[in-house]
Amino acid sequence: MDAEGCPRCSETRYWGLSNGKRRCATCRYDWRPGRLPLYLTKRQWRQLLRWFLRGLSAAQVAEETGLRRERVLRALLLVRQAMSRDVPPIFSGTVEVDETYLGGKWRNKRLGERAQGTKRGRGTTKQAVFGILCRGGQVWAEVVPNVEARTLLPLLRRQVVPGSVVCSDTFTSYTWVAAGGYVHRLVDHSQAFSDRQGSHVNGLEGFWGYLKRRLTAKGGVRRERLPLYLAEYVWRYNHRRLSVAEQVKDLLNLLQI
């Protein structure tokens, strides 16, 4: 017997079918174990989102809501996909650009990977992420295959209005910023982290720190799932000034529930 029973009527009596599915003894609904339709009510969605936004794990959310962990995981996948579609508006004014690398601590890698050696920062085998922060506003970030100029320039043009002030460090991939139609201000981190003109990337560095702390708390995520988790923490950061109730309302609208 399934502890939760039929996903449609909750009946715990069923027949096993030859195709691996189960048939409810009451409503005759067929379902496949481990792949139950969500069928969450709006009240269940609200409960799930409240606990999720407070930082609970999927297992803890399942315990608090009384839902199966598999259903919670599927619901949270939908939530992260909705977050990834909530792209910030085009930035203007003064923005910061920077890149970071995600992939966990080296001491936690497999022995074979550690034996190959690695580099820290640029040139590492970790996953590159490019980010843009609008001063006093929101952040945008995306997983990128590399940090070459030809990869980053189209992303900057897509997210930032030409003529805006772009602050960056002295990485060679950012030498194209001025030619792209922006006012480019550099800060040399070997000398200082800001200058008299207010050129710095401290805001974006703060977001990178927040992102890495949250990912570390999860114990790491698979590389193929990283874009969804990145979208989650971008969304959380951009909505950090809202109450949990307001965030739940926004997510329900994104989910069209």
C-alpha cells in the first residue's frame, strides 16, 4: 500500500497493474508510484511556499505540510522554474559587472578530480557565472560557458541600456565595455576596492557571497540543476525587502494559481 494513497481521492486500497501503474479501488484512477500528479490546493501551495521561503529543506517542508517528499520536490521544481522566468527589467544608470565560479570546496571533490589539480578563480574547472547589479536595485545573473568577451557582451547589451555607467575590475574580458556604448569605470583590486568616483563592484561581490553561502548550506547541487538554483537566489535577493506573505503572493501569481 502507498502511505498517501490515490493522488485523486486519497484511497489507500489499489490494484497493481502489469504496466507498473496502480489503480485506485474507489475512483479507478491509474497512477505510477513515485510520479504522482501534484493536485495541490491553493491552501497547500501557500503552506508549501511559506516554509520554502523560510529556508526549510524539501524534507522539512514535507514534514510541516504533510505532503510526500516526492510531491514537494516536484512542486519546488515548478517554483524554481517560475522564478527563472521572473527576469528583472532592463537596467540603466550605474551598474556593476563581475563573474564568479561555483563548484564546491576542493577538499570535497573526488580523489581522482583532486589528483588532476585545479586553479582558483579564472581558469578553474568550476562553473562560471556572470552577473550584473543595478546600484540600489536588483541583480541579474546567468550561468555561462566561459567568460570571454564574445560571450559576455551580448548579455550586457541585453540587460543594460546603452549609455549607462558600467563598473568592473580590470579583467581583460571587460575591455570591450566602452566600445559597446557604455561609460566604463575600472577599479584595480590590486590597489583598492573602490575609487573616488565610486567605481567598485562591492554590491555584486556581496551577492556572490550570499549565493555561495546559500548553496553551501544545501550541501551543493548538481551542475545541471545550477541554473534553477541560481534563479532561485537571484529571485530571493531581488525580493528581499518584501515580507514572506508578499513573496508568497508574487509566487502564486507567477505559478498562475
